[in-house]
Amino acid sequence: MPVLFFDIGATLADARTEPDGSLKLLPRPRVTAVLDLLPDVPRGIVSDPGTGEDAAAEVAAALHQAFPGRFPDDRLVHWGRKDSRRLFDEAVASAAGAGAASADECVFVGEDHEERAFAGQAGMRTSPHPVFALAALEDRPVFWIRIALPEGRQPSALEALTNDSEIVPVHVASERLVLAMATAHGIHALEQAGCTVDVRGHVADTAAFLVRDNRPLPAAAEAAGALGATPPAPRRAAAEALRANAVLGFVAGELAGTSHAPVLPLGPAPGGVYLAAPAGAPVEDVHLPDAKPGHTERLLPDPALLAPRGEAPPGDIAAVAGGITAVAGDGLPSGRTLDAVRAAVTPDVLSGHVARISGAEPLVAGRPLRVRSRDASAEDNERVVEALERRFQDLGLAVRRHSFRWHGHRLFNVEAEHRVPDADSTVLITAHLDSTAADGEFFDADGEPRPYDPAADPAPGADDDGSGTAGVMAAAECLRRLLDDGGTPTRNIRFVLFNAEEQALTGSKFYARAAAAAGDRIAGVFQMDMIAGRQRASAPTVEIHSGSSVAGPVATASDALGGRVARTVPLIDPAVTVQQVTGDADPAVGRSDHASFHERGWAAVAVSEDLFSTPDGEPGNGTRQYHTPGDTLHDEDHSPDFAATVARSVTATALTLAGL
């Protein structure tokens, strides 16, 4: 008798801590239906409940509330860390009592590819998603595939097919190309529907990434006539293949000689290459020479990814695309809102927040701890999360934690919200709370160069993205001021601080996926990512990035959202130059947390300092301490005054969109 064991977080459900401290599990798409299709198969749990004396009991209660009657056998429930095969061996031993004759009759279903690797070491079969649970029971493999749609068909046209088949989309590359996981049954269904399917290899214990490359194409290949005088479409395809091969070769070379298996090429991707990384391969730590920020994107499986994007229901992006200019007349902030923003979002306020989370001052007044690093691997990361939560709570906001896992770490996004009865949608003001110093120079005791140690080395991240985090906190404080003064927004206002942005946008990827599954209606997302960098004597320049790899309504609405910010900046400081970058020309496409919302069909912009070089190669005038230990509050390129200009512009625009 086979036995199924499931991971909970992200696999069965999205987990979040409610404002009252209780844990809530929100079932992932298709999961309940899959469980009910296998009523006679014994089911168990292998999951990490986190720390705390009552953590396991709390998760168990939330599990039974989310999936009543579907996990009745407590003997098959195992709690603990999954950083070795130990817990999986325990699961195999318990399965004997449920009729499993051997480890091979046990199946672990988990999204985390490293956990699947540990389960495999214990002799278990594995499945990367609940949709493939039956396939794993029948020992049928799951493949990475590229789906080429027939002419005239949109990705959303495949939604019904994928929901009825053993297919799980992973990324929509274009109107004609989708990356997915599927069994042979799913591949057959796609081919019967007229799609062309390119099978790239087994999923097994791998995870998918998109690695972008902004460098020119290999000069030697061009000189040799690799592109030649072929027609435009084939020439573009050849150029994409050249770039993909160059990126893949670099990543493979950087990871060569380590103990893990080689990366699996999944073919060209927008601006780079898709690849499947085996457990233990630190793809997020590989940095292409002279690469622009955010060049690596983690891709998450999601059965709902092909749902029509940018179309009704009301309050979502298609409805709001017109509403972006319909709220408050011309969309410009009122004098009252501008006065509140100027009073609350000041250079001193921003510097105070940055000082506390970057280690210039104690994290909590009157206590000795100073933050050394907010890297996702550093122990100070969760301490900062706790401090930010407390400040949001002090402002009277409803605060939630959204948990996810990354390389064995349990991490948290922080959400704080002011809800409005009967609001049609929600406005998000966001930044990322983590930091890195991966581009710094480090030396061992003998003075020899050594790699960055993310768990131990300093990564103050005052600009990246302490400045954006400070902007979000100041915006929340401004909202509190307006509410106390009788302000009445018409939309919900939510402040979100994402974790692990530096690790391939992982935190916002999980957050946006969960928000889509929960049916959130988001009017617009304003992401502040590095807003304090300005080199001395340089002209103050604000970049507004609305370019999206997702065509259609989301691109139009994001441009409209960016236009609102652009019109607000001169009201804050007419001396500031605005660079509004849209479409394919936007160098930040897919490179900050706003991209995770584009993927789901929501309008989103990233607002930053002059970070990217111009098309003619002129460098930006932002910080020169990007991703180094020198990114401190006292760096000569760190300008609280400039940060206040950017944060005020974003805050005023967002609060106006929310009806204030």
C-alpha cells in the first residue's frame, strides 16, 4: 500500500500569521481536488512548524481547519527541520504501519527541490507538486517542457486544459511560449490541442530559474556571421540562442567543481536563459560580470498562472486601468495630502529608520543590539522583521507575517494594512527588507581573498534597500497622521516589506502568488528599491520603471501608474529630473519585486535613484557601494534629502490612488 507525505507551506497551502497571532493556511490551487481524487491512499505530513513550544500544535490545528478530515492518521504526521534525511527516514518507518512495504512505496510531495533531494536519499519517490501525486504513485516521471502555442492563441486559452491535466505552468515567456512541468499524459493533451512541446528533461530534485544578461552578444559570434543577413524573426531567435548559450556557459562554469549535479538548460528566455538547478546549486549567488541588478529570477509552479491577466473582476487591473486617472480628478495629490507627506516623510525620519536597520544605531532604543546584516542567511534578518512588525503595530495597522522557505531558512515577508469597509481594491506600498554584500571584497586571516559569507559578513544595505524600507515605514506613519486628522481613504492601503529579494525575488514571488490565490484585488503596487543614492554634485534624477514582460492591460496600467508618480515628483521638488522608462526599453524589466506583480496581472512600478545607465552607456549617478559593506548611512553617496524627495513622491501618489 503506497503512502503519500506532503509538505505544508507553499505545497499544500500558503501560510500567514494573522493580526491576532493565529496561523492561517490558505489551500493552494488544485490541491483540495487532488486530495479528494485519492481518498483511499493513506496521507501524512512531513513539515517544519518552526520554533516555539506550541508550534506543531498550532500548525496541526490550522491544517485540520484548512483540510478537514483529509489527514486523519496522526501516526503519519512528522514535525521537524528538513535539512537532512532524518525526518524522511522517520516518515518511511511510520508508513510501515499504514501498509507500505518499503521506502519506495512512500512518496514525498514538496515544492522545495532540496527537500525532495533529502526524501530521495531516504529512498522515497518524490513529486514537485500535488498535481503530480498520482504520477509519483505510479512511478511516472515529470518533465520540464516548453509549450509553443499555435498562432492566434493566448496563454490564457490553455487554462482549462492545464487545470484538467497533469500540467503545471511555471513562467509565461511571451504570448506564444510557456515554461511548465508536465507528465507524458499532460504532454499528450497539449499536443492534441495543437501545441508544440519541447521536452527538456526530468524535474526530479531541480528548481527553475530565469537568468538575464544585459551584456552585448558575444562579439566573435556576430563577427563570424552567426546572425548574418537572415530575416528579422530568425535573427531574433538566433540572437536569443546566442545569449542563452553565453549565460548558461557562464553559470555552469561558475558552479563547476562543486558537489551537485550540473544545471539543466531549459532553453532561451526573455533576455537570457531558463535553467533547472539541482539541490544545493547556489544559482542566486552567481553574478555575471557587469550584470544589472536583479538578473536572476526564481520561478514558481502555479496552476493559476495562466488565468486571464488584466481582465475583470472589478478592482483588478483592467478595471483600475481607467480608474487610475479617475480617482481624485487629474490624479494629483491634494494640498492636504502633500502637507501631510512633507511633515511625515522627512530626511531625519528616513535616516532614523535606516540607522536602526543598517546598524548605525541600536535596532531597538535602549538595547545594545546593532544589526550587522539583513541577508536572508543572517540571524539578524528575523530580528529586523520583528522590529518592523512592532512599529507597524504601534501605528494601529493590522500586521501579518507571510512565511516561505529558502535554502533551508524559514523567512518572512511583513504586511501591514489599513482596511476600508467595502473597498473595491488595495493599494500596495512596498520595498525589500533584506540586504547583501555579495559584491564586496573579503579576505581570510592570511590576507587572501575569500568569498562573501552571507551568514557572518556585514551587509548594512543602507541604500539597498534600507532606504526603500524606511520610505515604506515613513509612508505608514504619514497614513497614521492623515487618519488621525479625519482622512477617509476609499481603498485599502497595504504596506509590504519583502524578504529574500536579493535571492532571485523569492519573497515577492511567493507573496504575489499567494495574493493571487487568495483573490486579492490590487489597484497598484509602488515599489521603492534604492532611493537614497546620489553622488555629490550630480543632478537629482528619479527613475520610474513600469516596463513589463507581460503584454496587454498590465503594461498599459503600469505605464499609467508610473505616469502618476512622474506628475507628482515636480510638486515635491521641481528641480528633480524624472526618467520614466517603459516597455522593452526599461532595463528594470523583471529585476525588482514589482515584476512579481506584473506576472499576476497587476499594475506595478519600481521607483529608484538614478541606478541604471542610459541607452548610450552613460552611467547612473546613484550609489557606488551597491552590494558592498560600504553601503552605509554615512557613505558619501547616501542622501537622506534625495530619499525624502523620492519617498514623498511615491507616498503622495499611492495615498491619492487610495482616495486620500
